[in-house]
Amino acid sequence: MRAFPFLAAFLLLFSGCAGSTENVLPVPPGIRGASFVRQSEVIVRRNAVRTVAALDEKSDAGKGGPLRFDEMLSRTIKRVTLASGLTSGRALKLIVEVDSLKAPPVGAAFFGADDELAGSVFIKDADDGEELGQLYVKVGRVNGGLASVIIRGGGVREQLAEAFAKRIADALGVRRTSAR
């Protein structure tokens, strides 16, 4: 029984969303840490439409309940980038094309179906539309077994959106180098 608190802490520490961010078109160094997201637009591609619609239906989005996925992701991106310190400088418009969203039901997650959110992020100047870069962001969480389902909890679409937005904020933020 003494191992349970250690196991719970270990699972909480390592159960977050992991993922990758690929620079498809490199982001100019002059906007890293010197920009802010004025506007973000989310487009759901055909591959993800069914999943987005199903998640919106389950959450009663648009019926006085939570926001629709595209609205929620857009707001999350703006909130997370502001919280990460991207508050001034060049105004950016992000166009996010979601091409994969997987948030399986609890039963499927128990047996190993993973959560995932992936898509392209086109970075443009908010004033003149100049293309400044493109990212491909993919976040997800490996599921399987009772512990992962308990830790996963509810709000999977929100958790994925938060992790996705953090990847964008990291890509647009100042890269810190370690002192030698």
C-alpha cells in the first residue's frame, strides 16, 4: 500500500499530453517573443469533422453549453499565448487546420485507443497577411488500462486543446539557452 502514493504521483507526472512541433516553414527569429496572437481561425478538415461533431454533441456545444470545438480551440490558443508572455510586438493571425482529432470513449481508451489532436498552423501578419511561417503540431496521450483512464478524466477535448496551444506558444516564444 505504501507504493500507491508513489505510483499515483508517477502516473500524474508522466500522463500528460506529449507531442511534436515541426517547423514546415521556419518562423522568423524576429517574431519569437516579439509578437502576439490578435486573431486565430480554426478550420476543421474532413478527416476530423465526424469526431469534432461527436464531441460537440456530447458536450452540448452551441446549446447553451460549452463552446464548439473550433471556438474553444481558438480561445485557448489566444489565452495560452498571452499567458506565456506573447503580449506585444507584431500582431499575428493564426490559421489552424485541424486534420486529426481522436478522443475515444472511455471503454476504447481503457483498451488502448489513444487521444490525439494534430494540424497545420499558418502564421500570418495580422495587418497585411504576409506569410511568416508554418508549423505542424501533433499532441496526444497514450491510453490503456484503468490508471490511464482515471488520470485521463473528463474534458479530453479541452486537455488536447491546451497542449496544442502550449506547443504553438513554445514555437512563437523566446528560446532560452542554458548558461554554460
